[in-house]
Amino acid sequence: MTKEERKQINRFVARTRQLILQYQTLQDENIRLTTSLAEQADNIKTLQTQLQDCQKRYETLKTAKMMEISDGDIKAAKQRINRLVRNVDKCIGIITAAEADSNTQE
């Protein structure tokens, strides 16, 4: 074998070793990235569950707040109706008195 052939073989061996090292490095990185991806997927599932829980709690609070407001509105509506009934009673009283006056004048 000539010196040139030995140089070429040595270069080939060196490049082959470099490729093997690069392959092992890429394999390690692939494992690391796959693990990271799985962890992120688990994290996303956990966050989605928390989000759904928070949305349910928000809807419950919103409903409770609406009921609280409705109670106050009911009280105000009752007071308003009572005022209207008193006004109607006054009007009926005035009309009745006016009719009584007109009947006595005839």
C-alpha cells in the first residue's frame, strides 16, 4: 500500500469517527428533545385542566352574582310596585270622590 492510499484510508477512518460522534450527539439531542416535548405535552394538559376548572368556577361566580343582583332588583321592583299601587289607590279615591260630588250636585 502506498503512502497516498494510507493517507486516504486514515482520512476515511477519521471522517467515519466524526460521523459516528455526530450521530451519537444527535441521538442524545433527539432523546432530550423528545423528553422535553413529552413534558411540555403533560404541562399543556395540566394547564388545560386548570383552565377548564377556572372557567367552571367563573361561570358559577357569574351566576351567583346575577342572583345577588336579581335579589336587589326584586326588592326595588316590589317597592316600585307598592308605590304604583298607592298612586292608583289615590287616583281611585279622587275619581270616587269626584263621582260622589257630581252625583250630589245632580
